[in-house]
Amino acid sequence: MTWGEREPERVEERIRIEPDGTVVALSGKIEFGQGIRTAFAQLVADELDVPIEKVRVVLGDTDHVPHDMGTFGSRSVAQEAPLLRRAAAYARELRARGKPIEGAIPTDVRLRPDAERRYVGKPMPRLEARDIVTGKARFVADVRVPGMAYGAIVRSPVRNAPVRRVDDTTARAMPGVVAIVREGGLVGVVAEREDQARAAADAVEVEWGEAPPPNEQRWDVPIRDDKGVDEAITAAPTRLEAEYILPPISNAPIGPSAAVADVRADGAMIYAGTQRPFGLREAIAEALGFDEERVRILPQMPSGTYGRNSSGDAPYEAAILSKHARRPVLLQWTRVEEFAFAPTRPAAYLKVAAGLDANGRISAWRYDEHTNVHTGGGFDPRWGAEASGRNAEPHYRLPKARVTLHVEPTPLRTASFRSLAAAENVFAIESFIDELAHAARQDPLAFRLAHVEDPRLRRVTEHVAKSAGWGRAPGERRGLGIAATIYHGTYIAEVAEMHVAQNGRARLVKVWAAVDPGATLNPDGVRNQTEGGIQQSASWTLFEEIHHRDGRIANSGWDTYPIATFRDAPESIEVDVIGDPTKPSTGVGEPGAVCISAAMGNGIFAATGVRVRQLPMTPERVRG
């Protein structure tokens, strides 16, 4: 092998067949609502020609699955489906020849024809659905192990404030206290019951030092830089500029972060909601001074993630508490802790300018994205632009364009969030495209199609417009807005019908979506993820905003950080899955969330003539 080449995948790392005939499929990816466990089971069952009930999918258990970088970016199906399919196909060949299921997987293994598939491409409910609905599903905070105690952390008033002095005299004498822990900047309590741990944590007196100033480093990263952009805009018969603002927002998981750690002299077992089990294993091993092989991560179902569980803060804290207490420890964050100390989606200030030629076509485009670091690991210009600048370049024909990412400092803790910067950028781009259409006195749909060259993007845009009855008048103080994009190879277009009350309160009434994720494993899974993304992003659009001063977050609960509830849900969401079966499968965990803010803003403009360029779209902003 030459440098940089990977060892070939081995079938036994992907497929096992148990004595009772159960097929075990192994993947380092994580299921946290996308439906990949079901999709992987469908694929493996088809290739091995077994009933899907005989397939068990193991995800993320670091003692059993192959190494994986993590679950993010709507890439699980795109990355894993081809590997699992080839592994299952090779296992079928070996079983037919009576040979052990082992060995390197050939690149030319014969796959079963699509016509022989029973499951792939057919709608199927998620394998976990019944347990979730009936309450049988086990989430992280439901884990119980023998001898388990409970932990609580003493939090500083300002993030990253150093510990100067600790007085735990009172706390040590309180009932049920097992250990008072101080390691580095972590101060915590372990007790027999959770209420005892929290009471003792409140009794620990800590003198905190002054938090270090935030990193003031800035980066300017060119994404596209054609010559003559400014001159072309200045010379254009029609010119337009606009600014769009998005606040920091919280992941706001329904269940705050939790983890169970059982740290012993010979190793550690960590039960966690994580998107990066092998990354978490590495971090925990380093913190405990163990070899990685002595740490096992057992991913559990999280109660809300999409970026939040790329950060291993709760598992790390639970592991440190368990190490000192010498007992298994469950650590459950509170709602206040989740708002105050969890990472947020960065804020964004987006400045756009463009020129239109005499035919009403875009002649030049200038886009400046000002945002913060979108990953927990900091910013590296070699790859960080893919996260912090995701979808900053439009998918339209632009003769000249300059697109620049400006990464700015922030006192807040920021990290991965569903779609990273894509939802921010597409809000600005698709809103501005709408503004350009009106400046050119053209229909927003026709204007878009005049600038679309990709046939798949054209197809989803035309399809969703037809489904929504584009061009009709939906009623008094109602309007239709459209937006479309390509996200990591998945094509999506959405139309939002908005109603605006006299007081300025905007309501999302109906949504139509058309999505092309290539070859589709489970159409129901695609619809579910698209619907969920629309609902979540509509909540960001209308309600959500983190308020802070000098890094101190003021939101502490649902009363100060409202999210959409059932009464805010649209009357209907129609998702048409029109995947191109000749194209590779792509992901759908995030695309549904990317377009809807712009479609909603465009719908508000159609209903009222008011252009809302700042989120959330509160009644005050909608009233203009």
C-alpha cells in the first residue's frame, strides 16, 4: 500500500450472521431521528434476501463497529449505504459457497438487481417508532446500572471562569454525599440521589476568577472571487443591496444533556447521546489517562440533537465524577444549564448586492457573510469555510460574483448546528433573489428558473410550484413564498403559504416541498425528515433568539426562549419525494430545514408588501 491509502473494508467488520440466522449490520454512524437504522436494515435485508425482521443494526458501539468520523452533514446514507450494500452482497456470496463471513470486500462484488428488492425504495415506518410512541424507548437519562449515584456540577457565573478557592465544608456534611470533586476547572458533587447532589452543589462555595477574554482573531476567506464585480454592479441599469440578520439560537433539546459513566481501574463504560462516538472515546480516554481501547462508548437515543451532541461536555463531566467517586454516575443537566452553557448556533450578518442587466438578468453578485465559528473545534481556513461558509455561493447562473466569508469573534460558545451556516446563507440568498425578481418586475418563480442551469434543481422547483398552485391568490393577507437550494447533493424546493394578522403576527399555514435525494431507500423516512426540518426551522424563523450580554445568556427556560408548539404547526405539509434513481443516494437530515425561512419571508412579502430581513419574524418586525 502507498501512503494515504486505506485498508480495504472487511466483511466481518460490517456483517455478522448469528447461529439463529439473525443478521447483524454494523456501522459507526448514529441514529438520532434521521431513520438511518431503518434504511440500513432495508438495504441489508434486500442484499442478503432475508426478512427485515431478521436484521439487527448496531450503530456507534465503539467495541463492535468500524471506526467512523461522526454523524453530521446529512452524509450517513451517502457514506454508509454503498459500503453496507457491498458487504451484505459479499456475505451473501460467501454464505452461498458455505464459507465463513470474513475477508476483504471485493470492489466488483455482484449486487442484487433493483427488481429483486423487497424493501429498498418502499415506504416503511421507523424500527424505533413503536417503542418511542409507547414509552419503551431508552433515552440517555433512562440508563440505570448497579450501584449508580448521581452527579451535579457547580457552574461558574461566566463560562470559563477559573476556580480560585473552594469551600466544601457544608456540602460534605450533607445527607447522601458520596464525593466532592475538583479537577482542573471542574467542581462537582456525587450523591446517592439527584436532589441530594443538587442541594450539596448549591452549598459548595467557590471563589471564581476572571474569565479570559474571548479570542479576537478574525478570518477573511474568499469563496469565489471573479474580477470586475464592483464595476459590473455599478454599471448595471438596476442595482440592489440588502442586509440580513440572524441571532444566535439554542439547540433547545426537549431533554437536556445527560450521560452515565462507569469508570473503573481497568477501563470505562460511557452511555451517551453522541454524534461522534470515536471522537468522544478519544477525548474521554485522554481525560482519564487510558488507552482508547479501554474506553467503550455505548450511544443511547438522545432527546434532541442535530449538532448539540457533537460536543461531549456531559459525558466528560460524568466520567470525571465517576472516576473520583469510584462508582457509576448519572449526570443530568438542568434546563437552565442547557441554555446557559450549551453551544449556540452563531449569529450572522449577511450583506448582499447585485446588478441586473437590461433584460432583468443578474449581471454581477457580491456577498459578504459575517458569522462566527460553526464548529466546536475552532476554525481552520483549510476546511472551516465548508462549515461556516456552507451554501454561501448561490446555485444560480452568475456571470460575475464575489463571495467572501468573514469569521468574527463572539463571547458565546458556538458549535455545530443543523445545516451549519446553510440555513443562514440560504435565508439571505433566497430572500434577495425574491427581492431582485420584484425589482425586475418579474414573477419570483420565473426569475429563479431563468437563472437555473442544473436540471434537477429546475425539476424540484417546477414540481413544488405546480403542487402549491403557484400564481393563485391564496386569500386576504395571505401570500405564497418560494425558495430552493442544493444541500450536499440533495435538491429541495419549498413553498410556504403565510397568513399575517392585523397585529403583525405571522403564521405558517401550509407548506409544499419537493425533494430529490437521488436513489431513495425509504420514501417515508425522507418525508419524515423533511417535515421535521420544516417544523424546526419554522420555529427558528418565528420565535427563537438567544439574548446575552458579554457572554452571559439571559434565556433560562421556555418562558424566555419560546419554541413552536402544536398550535403553531402548519395545517399541512406536503412532501413529494421525486428522487432520481440513477443518482447516488444523498442525505435528508438537514435539507428540509434550509429553505423554509426564506420561503416564509417571501410569503410574508407577498401577503403584506413588507420585507422582513431579520429573524425572528416577530409581529413588530412584520408590521414594518
